[in-house]
Amino acid sequence: MTRARYLLACAGWMLFLPGVIRNCEWFGRIQNSFHTRSRELLLSIDDGPDPRQTPQVLDALAEAQVRAVFFVIGKNVEAHPALCRRMVEEGHSVQNHTYSHSSATFWLASPERAAREIEHCSVAIQDATSRSPVQFRAPVGMANPFVHLAAEERGLRVMGWSATGHDGIAQDPIRVIQRIRQQSRPGGIVLLHESHLRGMHGGERACTLSELVNTLKADGYTFTDRLDAGTH
């Protein structure tokens, strides 16, 4: 291998390898927490809306009097706009999680693909809710420099998380809650999912959510959907 080809290969690895590291900030800032003087958390919920899980999730949030930030998938928004409107009507925030959520390959997105995925999701949210998103979360938190640039050009803040139970794949709800509880700190951003996994019962996501909220409230936490909460 010539020196030039070697240097080119190294540059390629440096460009894309960090993209497979969740919440990696090599290519741009990712907000994983927020400043607060109180024992507060922000609850974020990814991958909806889903007609088998989202209605019960919204019911659980209403019962607990907790507001969340929903990072939604554009194609799901187009399929179920009424659920997205219900999120907004009940006081929740609806934000951008790409149009198709191609988690296996999005970290390799070209500039054109990154821009298209983000733009189309924002349009879907605007069409469904008459509100434009201001935050963006990459699928499974993996993003290359083109993704950061596409989000920045559209005025979207790139968001990560600080506490997760890895419930995006099949997991025991008890373990999900234990993991999040162990990782939770004031000013933390909690990640849950509302997607329907194979073998799940309707409302299973809501049960996990309710138990988590009750557990964290018992630990003295409150919930906010404002990233500047507790600073005034």
C-alpha cells in the first residue's frame, strides 16, 4: 500500500469510525444532560408513534402528570398523524428522529441522505402538528459529520441521553428500570422506547414507563421537558 493510500484509509476510518460510537462528540456537540439546581430529569421516548403502544404510553404519562420529549420517526408520523397530534395536545414535545430510522446504516449516511432523512421527518412533523422540531436524535445515537452538519443547517440541536435501560431491544422491564435508576443523576436525560417489539403485548411499554416513573419519583426525582429547567 502506498503512503497516499494508507493516509487516505486512515482518514476514512477517522471520518466514519466515531459514527458507530453512541453519543460521540467528535463531529459536533451532543446534549446528554442539562443544567439544573433541582433533582430533575428529562424523559425522552423514541421510535413512535405506534398504534399498539403509544396510546397507552400517553395514558400513563397523563396519569403520572409527566411530560416527555418524543423523538418520532417520520414515516410513522405519516402513518399515524393523529397520535402525533395527541402528543402535542397533551403537552408533550415532538422532535426529529429521521424519516426511516435505518439504524444499521444511518451512521454511513452521505450528505444528501442525511439531509433528506432529517428534512423529510421535519416536514412530516410540521404537517401533522403544525409545529417544527428544534431537536434531533440520530438512530441509536450514531452519527457521522454529515449528519451533524445537516441537523445544524436546519437549526436542530443534536440530542443524546445519559440513562438508558436498552429497551430498544427485547429486555426484562425490571432490568430496564434498574439500569436507568443506576445511571440517573440530576439533569440527566432518560431514554425509553415506544416501538412495538415481537412478542410484546399491547400496553407493555406503558407498564414499564409507569413503574420507572414511580421508582424515580420515590428516589426524589421530578420530570421536566424544559432543558433550561431549574436555572432561574
